[in-house]
Amino acid sequence: MAGYTVLSLLADRPGQSNAQLARRSFMTPQAMNEVLLRLADDGLVARKVSADHARVQLARLTVRGRSVLGACDRAADQVEARMLGDLSDRRVNQLTLDLLRSVRVLEHPADVDLDPVSSKP
């Protein structure tokens, strides 16, 4: 799943750094580095040193990476169709809104009090 996430992020924005990908995937930079190394070993991503920062490597999809991402997207579309097939359009829209709200909470954890003790009236 982490690999699919990284491939998708790089398809949308090529040339991202390890730190950028980690933030966008809700992973630690160390874990992201492992994912990128595995993807590079498999020939799905290529990394090059940034012209601005010698210690930063920027990742991009390879031709093989784009092909694998396409296959993953097709499989994900099939799973999504099965998951949502029995739901009305209204329910699908509500689920989408709920998931987007959940992602926003993860992106801005400082704005949300997750301590159940402190949130009691």
C-alpha cells in the first residue's frame, strides 16, 4: 500500500523529496526512505540529487513505474466499485466528505484534541 501511495504521489508531482513524500503519506522519513529504496530496486522510481541541496534526492516515476501504477489503479478501481456498488450517490458523496474530513484531521493534528479525558465536559 505504501508503494502504491508513493507511485500515485509521484505521478501527480514528479521530483518530490523523501521528506515531502513522507509528509504526504503520513509516514516517518525513515520509513519513506525504505519504501523509496524498495521501489528504486524494483525499477519503479529513479532518484537524483537535487540541484539546490546536495543531501536531498528527488524521486520520479520510471516508465516501468508508470506501467505498474496503471495496473494498480485499475485494480483499485475494481475494489472501489465493489465497495461502493450498493450505495446510493448520496451515501457515496457523504462517505467521500467524511473521509476528506478525516484526512484533514491527520494533516493538522495540533488542531484536534484527541485526549478523551480532556474532552469530557
